Amino acid sequence: MKRIKIIILLFIITSLAFTVQDRKPLPDGFVHVKSLIPDLDVELRYYTSHNFVGDTIDGYQANALILSKPAAEALKKVQDDLQEHNLCLLVYDGYRPQTAVNHFVRWAKQINDTINKQEFYPNVNKRNLFRDGYIASKSGHSRGSTVDLTIIDGNTNKPLDMGSPYDFFGKSSWVAHDALTPEQKANRQRLQDVMKAHNFRNYPKEWWHFTLRWEPYPKTYFDFMVE
């Protein structure tokens, strides 16, 4: 029995070693963010089926957050600030390959594929996703310095109430939406303030979406895999 356990342990160690060796190096200027922020909570929704498409998105081969190095370094400062108040970041997306964006575009044209409509876009006709700006053929995420995220409680690990779910298509996701409770408004403002303090600018129609000011690749859309 002891011999079998040893063999199994050696197999696991060898498999992990091969996994690390097989991971392709990132392009110059990019990092795996957990190498800089080991305690960061990462839940890449597009690596799962819990997203508006309802399936794993092309290009996402691991729950591995990748960003440009300047964006990752700035994000570490955000995390450090929050932890002083027993709060942490939870990141839903970072660098996004163009391959993934192409998947969104194909899905948007499949009008009858509405498996997760009730959760993510109950009041939006799928035919209007392009017109209303929810889907586009290019994404700032592909430039490597944009993140989607929220704040979680350090004691419970639960996200703070922001008034709408992540990736919800509708006005309730707009930062300045009026129909929010005082607590929801305060939570959104806290996220806005801490991100702005470290040079991230927000997209006003998505409370979770931030891009590093003076991003290093403002005109380049990358297409390497998330792995």
C-alpha cells in the first residue's frame, strides 16, 4: 500500500511539472497576475459556463488571470489598499483573446441561443446586442490592461452588493443608476474610488469594468490563449 501511495504521489508531482513546462511563455510585457498577487481571488467566468453565452468561451484554457505588467502592478496596489479594510478583490476577467471576442460575435448572431437570457439580459432583445453596444467585434480586454472585478468581504469571501450581477446587460449596471439602495451606491463608490486612486478608469455603463490609464498597448489587440 505504501508503494502505491508513493507511485501516485510521484505521478502527481510529475504531472504538475509537465503542466508548468508545457505552459507557453507569455508575450513580452505580460504576466500571470497571481505571480504578483498570490492571494488574489480569480474566477474567470469565460472559463466556465456561468456567463451570458452559457458555455466555456474559445481561448480560455485555464482559470489564469493575465494582464500587462503595469496593469498587474497597479492592481496589486488596489488589493493592498483594500486589505487594510479587510476587503479583497475578486476578478472575473482580464486579458481576453480576440478568439474569445470572435466567439461572442458568432453567438450574438445565433438569435435562438438564449440559454442564459433570464440571468444576464432578461430585458434586452438578443437581436439588439450589437446595436446597444453589449457585443462588439473588438474589446479593450484584448489589449491586456482591462479588468472586470468586484470587492469581496475578507471574512465571508462574499461579494459586496453592487446592485446588479457581473455582466448584466441593462441600465442597472450603469455606475450612475439611480434605483439603488444606499449600501449598493456606497459599494460602487468604494470600488470606483480605490480603482481611480491607482490609475484605472471606469466604463460608466459597467460598474465592474476598468482600464489602466496610459495602458502600454493602446492599439494592439492580442490573440494568445489564456492558459
